[in-house]
Amino acid sequence: MSSAAEQKAEAVRDGGGLSAAPERARPPTGWPGPVWPGAPTPLGARVRSGPDGVTGTNFALWAGGAEAVELCLFDADGAERRLPLTELTHEIWHGFVPGVGAGQRYGFRVHGRWDPWTGARWNPAKLLLDPYARAVDGAKGNDYGALPPEVYGHVRDWPQQHVADTVRDDRDSAPYVPKGVVVLDDDDWADDRRPKTPWPDSVIYELHVKGFTQLHPGIPEELRGTYAGLAHPAAVEHLVRLGVTAVELLPVHQFAHEDHLLRRDLRNYWGYNSIGYFAPHAAYSSSGTTGQQVGEFKRMVRALHAAGIEVILDVVYNHTAEAGELGPTLSLKGIDNRGYYRLQSDARRYADYTGCGNTLHVVQPQVLRLITDSLRYWVTEMGVDGFRFDLAAALARSMHDVDMLSPFLAVIAQDPVLRRVKLIAEPWDVGNGGYQVGAFPPLWTEWNDRYRDAVRDFWRGALPDVRDLGYRLSGSSDLYAWGGRRPYASVNFVTAHDGFTLRDLVTYERKHNEANGEGNRDGTNDNRAWNCGAEGETDDPAVQSLRLRQLRNLLTTLLLSTGVPMLVAGDEMGRTQGGNNNAYCQDNETSWLDWSLPEDPGRRELLALTRRLLALRHRHPVLRRRAFFSGRPQGADGLRDLAWFTADGTEMTESDWYAPAATLGLYLSGRDIPGRDERGEQVTDDSFLAILHAGPRPVEYRLPGPPWAESYELVLDTALEDQTHAPETVYAGGATVTVGARSVWLLRVGG
């Protein structure tokens, strides 16, 4: 740096027309020497050899518009040394520090104008987390009962709250905020074999790392709630025996807890409050938080891959934990607020398409780079197999409107790494025009909430007709049969992490979120639930029996439908949250899986049924179609690949689709499956007839006779309490059978 530039940087640090930053901490003796120029790429902190083979770490930070950047190194006692990064290349401040290696904790202080009225919020009093930090240590703010006022760039408790965000706070935040950790990453993954499960064969299992393992009796106590716990043979065995092919992990990027939760002695349990897009969440590590969490996460991925299970991450690139103008300054807000976030015309305010206070400005090239670098890192260096994008419509917005030709989607489509992994969109956000189910381009699959709503409504007797249900059961061709998309573009689900669990869906009609401390105002009121006659838990054996049957009906419908099914961890065992449909802040037994549930006979049979259904799905390609049904007559006998029948055994007419119906039969032909196997052979399978009856009384159902079938074998009946084995009863084609009230039959076609 020139002497003039040094004087300017010193003036910024000492005041320079702004409030002065806190006095420098005294540097420990024996620490690394002066900063060498280094390189502007890659961004973040990377251990490498410098000139003359000297080992050290290169630091690089994009900070558009900043006037100066200091690298802050911390020893084990928290003593800080500040080193100016004097090299500036294309708005990237960089330098190489000899002698700094893995395990070093660090952060940045960024100098610039404080002018919130124009969106400028630089404040060198605030230690900032490197957006590219690969590990994070020391999230002390969680221990204070509230976020300390020092972590805010503005004076949080300013008497005139309407302008509080415009008054700069000059207290040092370093003792209260997490630090980045330098990580040495030389893993080449040569010993790992990705399962590479094709989309049609996939079954997704949404789980929380801590919630799945915290109470598991087969996992050693010191490993519960951690990545190592999920890698433990006891955890992996459950997944393998169940028959799922992928785990979708609720957010594992480093996240922070909101102030309003800490004040109520609660925590953000789900993790949709990211602050570090490269760092595995440190609290899920059993081995340490100064880089050890990286290796532990990788070992978890390896263990799951070895069992044939893919790892999909639920990622939150739409917003960060810094919230709006009244939120803390932890990273991006202090690096370049205007560059990283979408601001309103009043630049003090943030555009909020997420409901969380801010929205990342994905159109900005460096923000797009941050996201795609993060995604590639998790694929190439952490071993993951795909991503589910929270509020993906927010990422697809260009300036204001959702745009399926947006920079984010275009970059993903051409990226040689990312276009090959599983990409799942939550296809909506909270802004105008944000609901985009069915609109994402090829390569993407989508959470299909229209499937959820139709199936829930059918089984609670609330569908006005069965048109929508017909589409949902058969792959949602009305939404996805365009642009070369396939049935597996639809991720079918009845429940997800937000909303009722499956058991609560048949136990409660109203949310019971009082424990969240928000007066039961949070969480949706649109539950589409039926409590079977009593709100909450009951000792009434008739209600209990009906609830178990409804659980079996919902699971059976989901796992027989065309598309990619998604189960929520614990639904196969009847897990309850006590009617809480928004348990995002319940890091306790409300959310953790209760592994004692299978000891109950009804729950044990539910688990057995889930395993049977997934094994059936795995054996029969007719349940895992790679192309949409045509519904047209085929072959000499004119049978359709998909046919729909009424209770009298006749094919449904146009008018039948527009009439209320409690009973629906669908015939799936196994002889007309499009496509060939890997050896080039035509794919053929058994044919099946599924009967869904949501009526409160048994129904007489005439089984379609020849040419549809000479006979039928009953494979599954949800009215039976014993779901360990198939009934194996045989019926003649054309026979009339009695299907029990509120039940599903699955029959294999014979002859």
C-alpha cells in the first residue's frame, strides 16, 4: 500500500469523519509476520505454499465499495491481531500470511462509509465472518439469553427506535461473534462411491441431524445429535431397512439463532437462518469446532454412501441470519450491504421476498458466485449428491419478477458439476407472483404442494370432485408434461418439516403452537386435517383404530403414487409434535424422534407397512415410471396403460370426474412401460389395480373383468391391523368384493 493509502486507511480506522473504532487489541508475541501480496483467488482462506515454499494461508475477500479491509487473527485466548490487506484486485482484498495454518481462527473488519440512507453500513467495530469460511467456531451469542447489543452495526437500544438503525454502534463485537476457521482440505474422495440413484427410483427421507439421533438408544450418548450419530450403524440400519434411497437433511450450513427466540429461551431448531454457506453447522459436531466438524461431516457422507444412501442438503440461499435493517451485523451486511442484499428504493430498507427480513441479491455477479461456489464445494469436496432449495422462487427473481431465464437458473443449467446432481425447488416465495409450482425448467424437480393438498382433502372427505386427485396420483402431467420433464419432476409429499406430522394430521384439526411463545399466531391455519372425531390424544379405542387406519391410507397413497415420494423422519413410526405445526424453535422432545414408538403395536405395524410398501415399490417398475401415462388404448386388446374405474367396475366417464366421489380405482398396466433397461430390454412388470375408498362405510366394488384381468390377488388392505404379511386372497375378474370403510386395496392382476 502507498503511504497515502496507508494514511487514508489509518484515518478510517481512527475516525476520519466517522465515529472511532475500538482500540486495537495488543498482538500476541511470536505471531505470523507481515502480509505478503497473495492472490485474489480462490476466495476465502486457503492453506498453500507461498514464495520459496513457505507455508501459510491466502486470504481473499470480495468487498465492493469498501475503503479498507483488515484481517483479524485470534489466538486460543481470544487475543486479536489485525493485519491490513493492502492488495486490491477487482474489488477483492487479498494477502498471504506466512505461518498461518489449519485451525487458525479469523475474521475481517471492513472500513467504509456509514450512510444507511443510501444502504452503506460499513462499521469496522464489527468483526465479520468470512462468507467463504469452511468452518465456524465460537458462536457465543447463544449463551446470553439474547443477542448482545455489540453484534449490531447500529445502536440497538437507541431511544428513538424509528431511526435506531441509522446510528452507528462503535462497540467491538469480536468477543460475541463466531469466527471463521482455516481448514486444510486435501481429501480426494478416492475411496467413496456415490450411489447415483436415478430419479425414478428415488425415495427421499427428510430428517434433522439432531432430531433423528438425539434419543436413539442404539447410538452412544456422546454421538447423539451429531453427524457422527447419523453415521452410526444403528442410524444407518434404520434407513436401510426402511428402504429409502436418500436423506434430505434440514439445513446444515452454519446458522444463527434469532434474538426474539433467545429472549424466550428458545433456539432456531430447523436452521433456516444461515450465516455460513461453506461451513457445516458446528453444533452438530461431536469432535470439535475448530475444523473437526468438516471431517466428521465427510465421514457421515461416506457412511451413508456405503449403505447406498444419497445425501441431499436443504439449503437457504434466499436470505441470511442478518435479517432487516434492525438485524445484527455478522457478515455480508458489514462487507457490502448494497452488493449482497436487495434493497428498496428507500435504501435503508430491505426487499423481503422471504418473510425473514432480507433477500440475497442473486442478480449481482459476486452473490451468484458465492452461491454457486458454495454449491460446487459441497458436491466436490464434501461429497453431497443434491440440494433442495428453500424458497427457490426468490432465487429465480431477476429484478422483481420471477424469471425462469434468470441468471441463477441459467448458471445452474450450464454448470458441469451442478447440472449433474439432484436439484429440488421449493417453488414459491412470499412475494407477488412467487407461487411457481410446475414452472421450473428441466433438470429441476419440485415439491408438489398440490399433491399434498389433494391427498389430504380426499382422505378427510373434502374434495369437491376427483379431477385434481387423478392428476396427482398419476404424476401430475398437467403440471410437468412440458419441456421434456418427466413424472419424477414431482416430489410427492403429504407432510414436511413444516406443518403437522402425519400422526398429528389425523389427531388435530387446529394448530397448538402455544409453546412457541407467539400466542398461537404463528404457523398456517390451512391444515386440511381431520382429527377422526376428537381433538388431540384420546383413550377412545374406536378413534385410535380409525387414526391408525388413516395413517396407513395416507402412507399407502403416497408410496403408490407416480412421482418421487418424500417421507418425513418419524412418520413411519407415528411421531407426534403434540399438534405444533410450526416447531421451528422446539429443540426438545417435541421435535426429536421418539424411538420407543415402535414398541406400540399399532406403530409397529405402521413401520412394517412402510417397509413393505417401499420394498414393493422397489420391485415393481410400474410404480416408478420414467414417462407419463398416455391413457390411450394400446395393443390388440385396446387396454390402456392407465385406466380409472368407478365402484361398479366401469371406466370413468368425463362426467364422473366432475362429480363428488369417495371411491376411485386406478389400473396400472405393467406391460406398456415406456423405455428399456440398461441392457436394452423392454421393461415389463405385473399390472395392478388400486382401490382408494374414503367413505365412512364399506363399499361393494366390482373388479374389472376380462380383458383387464382374469383374476386378482390382494396384496395389501389397509383395513387390516396386521401389516406384516400380504393377505394373498385371490378373486376372479368381474367379482364383487367388499372394501372396508376408509381403506386402500392393492391387487395384483393375474391371467
